[in-house]
Amino acid sequence: MDIIEAIKTRKSIRKFKSDPVPKETIRTILEIACRAPSAENTQPWEFVVASGELLDTMRQKNVEKLRNFVAPPEEMAHLMIERPKGSIFRTRQIEIAKKLFELMDIPRQDLQKRAEWLERGFRYFDAPVAIIIVADKTLPIQGTALDVGSVNQNICLAALAYGLHTCIENQGITYADVVREVARIPDSKRLMAAIAIGYPDWEFPANQVQSEREPIDNIVTWCEI
Ligand SMILES: Cc1cc2nc3c(=O)[nH]c(=O)nc-3n(C[C@H](O)[C@H](O)[C@H](O)COP(=O)(O)O)c2cc1C
């Protein structure tokens, strides 16, 4: 698969087959992904790869908190910040949610179905593997986030070469206390991202979703003399 095709093919997958992914394959993907650039080659990323019973425990504990309406810990408060009402960002967010709910046949007023849908993310979309990207807290968040973003995308693209698909997900690190406890991540590390990874279940309606992008002329300013 060439690079342009890979970029165009990648999409978020929200249900995976239960087939296990060989540890060696994940290792190879991470090794390739780490060719990502980083400011002054600081390589701020570190990975915690969860699978098997450990991942199942994480799913279970996340869902338990969600069902009990437990608020995320303070360190994840930024994930709760809503996009301003009426903003283009909010509009895009609503558009993708509408598309997913339509594919999944979830009516707006069906709170039970909506709650079930929400839980999926907290279960890492039933993926056999979840990659948690962490970075040392001594590093400044802005630059680190940019560097981690590069490695994040590289993981998603490299995965395709092995028939694997992904979903980057905030939901997977929302209950940081659960992730820390189960995967034994020390307080000195910041939880940056979770990536669910596995073989996609193409029968699952939401996996057909095609997210929109803003036409390029709306977001480019050409500066010329
Ligand atoms: C930082 C980040 C966090 C995300 N968190 C979630 C999430 O918690 N749940 C989810 O279903 N999708 C999540 N996504 C996936 C986005 O919804 C998705 O990338 C976007 O709708 C564009 O769709 P595409 O990835 O299929 O191109 C996240 C993506 C990023 C980059």
C-alpha cells in the first residue's frame, strides 16, 4: 500500500474481531511508528500495550465507573471541555455523531441505546489490544502533544500494512485512575492517548462511516506578494 493510499484508507474502526494480534506485529508497528519526528529528537513517547485479561479488567472497571456516572479524575478534566456552542467545531462533532447514530440505528431519544453506544469506547471497542501512549510529566505539554500526534498517526498508518485497523480514543484514557491502576502506570507519566487496534469487523454498521473533511480552500490562506 503506498503512502497516499494508506492516509486515505485509514479511518476509525469501532468494532474489532476477537482474533488476537501477535505481540511481534505490535512490536514491529511501534518500531516503525517511532521513526516519527520529534522536537530536537526528544522522542517523548512511551507505550503501554494492554491485552488479554488485563485489558478485560480495564474495560470492566471503565464501564463500571461510567454506569455509576463517576466523573473523570482532575488530570482528565480537559477531555470534558465542550466545543463552543454554534462553533464550526461543534457542528463537525455533531455531524460525525449523527452519521454514526444513523448507521447504528440509534434514535436521538433512545437513551438506552445511546448509553450502550457510549460504553463501546470505554471497552476499547472490544479490540484485542489497546495501546496507551504516555509521556513524562517533566516535558511541556504543547510540544509533547505535537510529537505524540505524529507517532499516533504513524501507528494507525503502519497498522494497515498488517491488515490491522485502529481507533484513537480519548474515551480509553478518560478514567485515568483505572488505566493507571490496572496497567501500573506511575503518576510521573501523563496519559496522552489510547489506540484500540485489531482486525476490523466489517459487518458492524458504524465501521462503514465516512467522516467528512472541510474543503481545502476553506482552510488555506495563500500568502503571496
Ligand atoms: C485525539 C483523538 C481522540 C479521539 N477520541 C475518540 C473517542 O473517544 N471515541 C471515538 O469513537 N472516536 C474518537 N476519535 C476518533 C475521531 O472521532 C475520528 O478520528 C474523527 O471522527 C474522524 O474520523 P476518521 O478517523 O474515521 O477519519 C478520536 C480521535 C482523535 C484524534
